[in-house]
Amino acid sequence: MKREVSLEEISDGKLYGANDMVKADCQDCRGCSACCYKMGTSIILDPFDIYRITSGLQCRFEELLDEKIELNIVDRIILPNIKMAEEEERCPFLNEEERCSIHEFRPSICRLFPLGRYYEENGFRYFLQIYECKKKNRSKIKVSKWIDTPNLKENEKFIWQWHNFLKEMEEKIEKSTDENLMKNIDYFILKTFYLKPYESGEDFYTQFEQRMKEAKSFAEII
């Protein structure tokens, strides 16, 4: 999701790599669940998020659409996001104790928070959002430890590929005069990367690469 603000407005002005120390440790968010409320449509789910959640809950993407997630347009592309529930606009995965019921396989945006990604020409780095987290007196922690994602280099490669693919699709939509192109792209992305079940016992990145081969062929013909 594009943000029309400068890095200086929302961060400490620094960019971090996976091995850098950053003041992001919220001490397990004890007594706080502020970031689980009123997040609108901002908790966008990528294919790896869906792989982790469907594997963790042993369910299908379509089942999540019943109550937990919804579809919205993000930079011209239809993508799923966590659906804030009820009048309180709370995350549907928040339990009665105000704790995350899917913490072990929570989405990447939740793992990052209060960090964000800053995309550059050949990759991305992380930045610290200084106004978003309500927790005071955060301590320093290594970025990779905070994100808590196995095979982080492989994960960062996936994130970069996914970002570039969505960017390419967005550019094709912007340049096209074909009214059906957006529908065709949306259908392909949802069908290929979300609706088609992932094998929970198999490596996600291998499955993603296979689907990206289909995506590259698709991109060539549209």
C-alpha cells in the first residue's frame, strides 16, 4: 500500500537491515492490544500470510472469507485484508483475554509492527514508525529477532518478488484502455495465489516459485 508521506514524518529517519538493532521491542505487548483495533483495511495479507494462517487453522481461504478476512482494492489490485469486526472494529483473531489467538502464525504486517518496509530500487529496508505503537519505553532488539520469521532471507526474497509482481500488474492496468484487464488480473491473482490451496506440509517458497512461473507467463500475454 502506497503512503503519501515522507519517511521523516513517520519515522526516526533511519533505515534498518535485518541484523541491525532497533527500538521496537514492546515486551510482548503485555496489557496492550491497541494495534488490534480500528486498523481499517490496512492489514493486507500476502500469499505467505494465507499459507501460514490456513495451515495453522487447518482451513481454506474461502472459510476465512466468511468472517475473518475481506477483499478490497489496494493500488488497483484486489487483495485480502483482515476484517475488523463489530462496532469495536477489533481484529477477529483477538481472544477474550485481548491476546492474539494466531500469534504463532500471525500476518507479516503484525510481525513487523511498529516497523514498516521502505522499498528501494534493488530491494527494501525497514523503518521504525514512531507514532503508531502506544507502548512506551520500548527496548532495542535485532530486526530479524523482532520479525520472528524462519528463513528470513528467503522470506525477504519472496516479499521483493511479490512487491514487483503487483507493481508490474498495477502499471499494466494504468497503461491499458481495456476495461476488462483489471478483472482478468484480479481473477488471476486471487485464483493463483490465494484460492488455490497450499500444501501445508510442503515448503511455501517452492510452491510460490511454481505459481510465479505461471504469473510470468500470464504477464507476457496480457
